[in-house]
Amino acid sequence: MTNPRLHWGGVSGYFMECGAKNMVSEKKKRVVNEVGKEIEKYSVIGILDMFKLPSSQLHEIREALRGEAKIRMVKKRLMNMILERSSLKGVGRLNDFLQGEPAFLLSNTDPFRLARKIEKSKSSAPAKPGDIAPKDILIKAGPTSLSAGPVIGELQRVKIPAGVEGEKITIKQDTTIAKEGEAISKEVADILSKLAVRPMEIGLNMVAAWEDGLVYKKDVLFRDPQEYVEELRQAYSGAFNLSLNIGYVTAENVELLLSMAGAEARALAKEAGVVTKDTAPELLSKAGAQAKALKDKAKIEEKPAEEPQKEEAKGGKEPEAGKEEKPAEEKGEESKAGDEENPQSKEPEKKKETE
């Protein structure tokens, strides 16, 4: 809750409590009061770092943002007082981001849309000694426009492998000569200038933005929007799969859950042999297939019992074991010899003839 003694009409009382009555001029009090009221008219309050921003680029940026955002430059100490005294929820957290040469960026535009517009307005510039590398500075392998000479030694001093091919110097392999956040030395700055590499970005450096009680950092504001889209897709997919696994019904998954439940119910009914309008066709088909299989099995078992009878009908009795069937000629001779040996066997026939 805001201290009632810190309302914008009581600036003098605030400075008295801070023991700074004699240190703050009437002009500074007026600035604190004026800017404090002004920032509360906007839905988005950004914190800029204007360090080493050329005045010409600042003028161009102001024109580009005209009608969408307003830059208000105030001394760091006064900005701290303004944020502390503001009644806006959570806006005091912006004090943690006052760095370099800070300024307010006031707008009613969505902070992410504002960040994209700021990003597009940036331009490249050569590096100067003492500049902080905005990202890793990479020198790629390949030919350069530099003629052979002492510059090879300069390249080697900053650990860039180089050689001469023809009349020009060639970089032998990709080399990072400054990492993000590192200060750029004079030697590195000179080489970058000779290689026509412009690693610095001239534009507004918005380090944080407040909106509706929330503070967004730079690394969140200036991310590629496509990364957010991909993360949202992954989150949606994960939530959808989780809801299916735990059976949590939502408008998005209710159709699929009902379909899954129906499929599981039909599978259970078929396994248990429960007849319904959905399972009847499959159960009847299954029963028919089983009946046919039983019938075929019965036919196969009956065939071995019929085969011996057919063989007896066709071939007669088999010869006894140990006896060989004699040829017909030998049988005729044996019967003839028998008649000769037993002449009495013909007598009954003769008697019948005389009678």
C-alpha cells in the first residue's frame, strides 16, 4: 500500500523524510512530480539504457516511434524516486534495471510488439575500444580484401589464423575474437574495422518493461516470436496427452475419449462373448469359423478307418506269412500228378456214368 505521505502533491514531505530537503532543488521536485504523474497515464513503462547512443540515431528513433511511444530522459536518482513513489502495482521492481544512462520509454502498445519495432529500428556500426560485444563476434574463414603485408601480424596477435593466397590475405578457419558481454580491445576494434565487420548495434536498448504489475526482462521481450509459438504447441500437446492418459474430460478431447471408451468396450464385449448390435456380426463370424474348423477336423479323423476296408475289397485276402503263392502252371501240374497218383478219385464219376 502506498504511503499517504508520498502522494504526488507532497513531494516536499517525502524529501524531508529522506533527509534530502537541502539537497534537492525545486526544479528536481517539479520533475519528480511531473514525470511521476505522466508515467501513470501509460499502460507500459520501459527502462532504456541510452549509453553511447549517438544523438543523430536518437533523433531518428524518436521519429520512428512517434505516436506509439515516448522517450522521457530523467536522471537516474530521480527515476529511482519516481518509481519508488508510484502507486502502480509492482512498478518499483524496475529500479533493479536502472543501468548506464537510463531513460523511460512510455507507451500503450503491447511490450512485445514494441520490442519488435525497436529491434527493427536498429542499425549496425563499427566497434570502438571499450564497447561491449552485443553477441559473439565471429570472423569466418575465407579470402579478404586485405593485401599481404604487416596486417598478417596484427591478425595473428588477436589469434586469427591467416595466410597469403596470391596477393590477398585469407582467413584459414572460423575464429571468435570476442564473446558476448566482453569489452572490445583496441587491437580487436582495429582488425574489425580493417575487415569491414560492424558488430555493434545502434538503437534503443530496452532492458525491461512493466505492464499490469508484471516486469518482463530483455531476454524475454526480444526472443524470436516463433520460439514462443513452438513452445505453446509443445505445451498444448503435452497437456492434451496428459488429459487423455488420466481421463480428464475437456472440450478438446471429449470426442477422442468417447471413441477410445467405445473401442475398449467393444473389445471387452467380444472377449467375453457378450452379444450386442456392434459385436454380433463379428461373434457370428467367429462362431462360423470355429464350427467349420471342427467339421474339417472330424472329416480328417474318419479317413484312416475307411481305407483298410477298401483295400480288402480290391485285393482279397493276403497270402499267409511264410507261404509263397505258386504260379498257375505249377498249380496245374500238381493237380494232374495228384489225379494220376489217386486213380480211385475218378471212380465215382465212372459209376455215375454207367448208372
